[in-house]
Amino acid sequence: MKNTILSFIKASALGNDFVILHSVEEGIDLGALSFFLSDRREGIGCDQVIFVEDTPDPKEFMVRFFNADGSEAEACGNGTRCVAEILMNQTVAEEVYLHTAGGYLQCKKVADNQIAVKMPSPEWNAEINLQEYQRISDPAPVFVDLGNPHLVCFVDDIGYVATLGPLLEGHLHEHDAQFPERMNVGFAKIFDEENLALKVWERGSGLTPACGSGACAAVVAARVRGLVSGKVNVHQDGGILEIDFDNSDLVMTGEAKVIYKGQIEINSDRVGAINVLQPLGEVYAGTIVLVQYSPTGDKESYEIFADFGELGRRKTTAALALTYEVIQLVGKAIAGVLSEDDPDSFTLLGYLDENNNLLLLDRPSHLKNGDRITDDTL
């Protein structure tokens, strides 16, 4: 058992909150640490955890973003502005440059707590076939790559995101070879050429008050469809972002603020999941399609239905960790052991935490539903 004290900064942008750490020692599992720190009951609580490392240039930094479920994201617009605000204050500079998996970002302070970020040049595909979901978007949806993937749908009611967001993410991930990775799904409502409303289903985090890269993607998609022009105000639950896209430069401007600074003592036995469930049988990839509350005695139990492709749909009952909101389970890729005795059931694979809550195990992203998972792929 090893205890480590970590210094962190809690920051916020448009209602998204972030835990930001600078120069974490080697050997720490950043995904497991992020999962722990993101927990709003046991950890600090946030939408994403961001890790910053110095470079030889005092104005350039390496930045990595991790979702609340411990998965790594290529980019995060709101998180980028928070990191830039902190680093500019620390270096007493008006500009900083961030190296991320999604691209090289130039960040500039334009006013108190207001940061402008020059985003990577976007790429897009306007020929997306959603098959049975095609009618959802009018005009047709657009896929936008900003270093991280976004599907943008145009709708009259952005509230559809809670149910259709995870379904669309799962549909494209399962059925379209162009999109081997999970993606963010945005629902945009156009008000006029300078204003649109947006809600985003963020992979790894679900619904959040705002999504910076999602706002950029929505404006790019709307420009592709001829729906907006010039600078566009993107209205989200957390506030408004200004996005300026002229078909070459893409600039996002919005708030970023520090909430507080602190330290947390990490016990290595509690960082990440412990006690891996051992599969008793052959393991297959599947995706959760329905979750129903099913109380058993005094436990919070759920009946879970999963799609295993050609092997059919199966169900199970489980007491899930409080980390998971039920709505966030739909569309989640999981791994399960199919029952040989009962053709309609399966066993969820995951980890048990210190309170014996089940934390689901993600399946390898390159597999489709029904594919067998070997020891090598687990």
C-alpha cells in the first residue's frame, strides 16, 4: 500500500468542471486515477481529469484529457480553456500553446476569464448514412473530425439527445466501418445565421452542461449545410460560446475560471478497480440496449438487456455502482459471458470496488457485437 499526495486545481467552463494536475509522477495509472478523482461521492468530482506536463519551452505544454469513466479523449474545448487560463496566470503570459492528441492549440487571453483557442483545422463528411435513424436530422447529419470525433444532427427538439445520443453512437460504432471509435453526438437547433442551441452526448461522460469541441463541430456542420455564417453564438445549458469559422481558421472563445486549489491523498489500493471478476466461460462483446429498475430486497438492482449481434439479445440482473447513471448505460459497450444453460441470459464482466459495487468492463473497441474476446484482447 502506498499513499501519494497530489496537488490539483478545480476549474470550470460553462458548467463543465475539471480536475487539473501538473506533473504527476510516473507509474500511476492515469485512467484509473481519473476514474477515482471524477467520482462525486468518493473522489473530488468532475466531468474530466486533465494532466499537464512541461516542455523545454516555457510557453508550451503537453496535455492529456481523461473522461469520467477513465477513458482517454483526444480533445476537450472547455477543458482546454481552463488549462490555458491556469497556465497563463502561472507564467504571466498572454498566450500558451498546448500539444494534445487532437492537435496543436494556440490559446490567447482576450479578457478576464475569457480565452480564445485556435482549434485544429476540421475535416468533415457530409455523406453519413444513419439508415433507420436518417429521419432524425433535417438537413442530413454531418460528421466532423476536430482531432476528436463528432456527429452533428439538426433537430427541432435538442432534448432528443438523452435517448437518441447513445443509440446513434452505438449504431455508427457497430455498423459503419468509417467510425471504429466511439464518438460524441450533438443535437443542434438553428435559430438564425448567428445563433444555434446545442446539446451533446459526450462519449465517456454522457450529458454535460456544455461541450466546447462539440460547439465547434456544430458550427462547422451548420456552415457545411449553409445554415449559419460569420461568428456564431452556440447556446448550451452552461452558457454561450462564440465560434468563428471562415473555412480555414476555427476559433472558440469563452469563459474559464478557477474554482479552488487543493491536495488529495491517494491510497493506491483505492485508485482504480480491484478484484477483477474472472470469466467462467467464453467472453463476447455486446452493447447495452435497455436498463430497467428491478429492486431486489434492499438493493438497487437493474435488469439489463444487451445486444450480442448474431448471438441475439440477452438479459441479466445486477446491482450497479452509483458511479453509473442508468441513462448513461444505454449504448455502452460491454463484455459478457454467455450462459450455456440459459440461451436468454448473460453475465456482466467488470470489477468489484471496495464496496462490492460492480464497475462495468469495456470491450475492446475494434470488436463488434457477438465477437468472441480472447485473453489477449481482454
